[in-house]
Amino acid sequence: MQQSGETTDNSKVKVLVDDEHIVRLVTTDMVKSLGHEVISVDSGREALASLMEGDDHVDFVRLDYNLPDVDGQVILENLRDEGRKLPVVLMSGYELGPDESAGAAAVPSKPFTLEQALNECHAAMHNQP
């Protein structure tokens, strides 16, 4: 797991889950440039381990749908089953159907701009499931 700095009790962090190194790197840099703390992980298993710990510092998740080890929808379902009401943006390189995106605050397509990512983050955080 790659984390940008330590968090304090009052700080909130964004979690980014993507198996594509360049997408993870660029998106992490974009979010950090806006002043947010970022936890960046490259696998579904690592994401599940981090998110299921119940870390109260996490306030937003940007999650790739198509991960090689654990499907993004499975991670989202696990969060919901555990009662975690984090806003989750489920990213995909292709259009997802309603069953594939159930429970997500937004389902943008890759590639995306900084403005799109920021708008989705704000919208998702204000329309929590």
C-alpha cells in the first residue's frame, strides 16, 4: 500500500484502487494536488483488507471495476454488507449495467479529467448511499 503522509484524527483520506500503475499514479497525483490524503492500492485483496478494517479516516473510495483478483463490485458489496456507507465511485473502461454498478455513487468511464474526477468525488460525498 502506498500512502501519502500520516493522517491525524481529524483528517480524511481518499482511497484509490486500480491495478493499472499509470492510472493509479496520475489519479493519486491529481487528488493529492487538491490537498487530499490518498491511500493507493493496486489489488482488490489489498483494498478489501484496508477498507474492511473500518478505518474512520477514509471518507471516499474510487474503485476500478475490473481488477484481476477481486472484482470491484464484490468489494463494493462487501462494504455494503458490513454496513460501511462510504461513497464509492466505481470506474470502468466500458459501460456498466445496473447490476454491475449497484450501490455505486457514480460510474464514470476511463479516461477522465481532473475536473471530472473532482466533480464525481464531490457529488458522491454529498449523495452517500
